[in-house]
Amino acid sequence: PSLRGRDVFPALRGALAEASDDAFRLLHFSVQHDHLHLLIEANAPARLVRGIQGLAIRAARAVNRVLGRR
């Protein structure tokens, strides 16, 4: 299924919205059919790595939840 689908996109957008905090910021995103383009900044390299890992997990769980996957 497309990431831009009417069920998947709102869940993905919500996951992206929850990802930012004071040390990790999602500045801009573009959702394509099968991938994302992200502009991200962080206060430290370690925070960037952990933030991207958390974002990937959060997005995957949101998409899987909508699609009924485990």
C-alpha cells in the first residue's frame, strides 16, 4: 500500500509530529508513494542517531497498526 493512502498518511503524519523535541527536530517532510524525504537537525550527533532510530520505529509501528500488521 502507498504511504500516501488515505488511511496510512494520517497515521504516518501523526508519528512524524510526535518525533520532535528540544534536541531533535523534524524541519520538513515529504511523503512519497513508498518512501519519505526528511530534513532533520539535532543538537549532537548521538542525538541525531537516536532520534532517527526512534522516528523509524514510531513510523513503522504507526503504519503497521493501520494496515493490521504485527
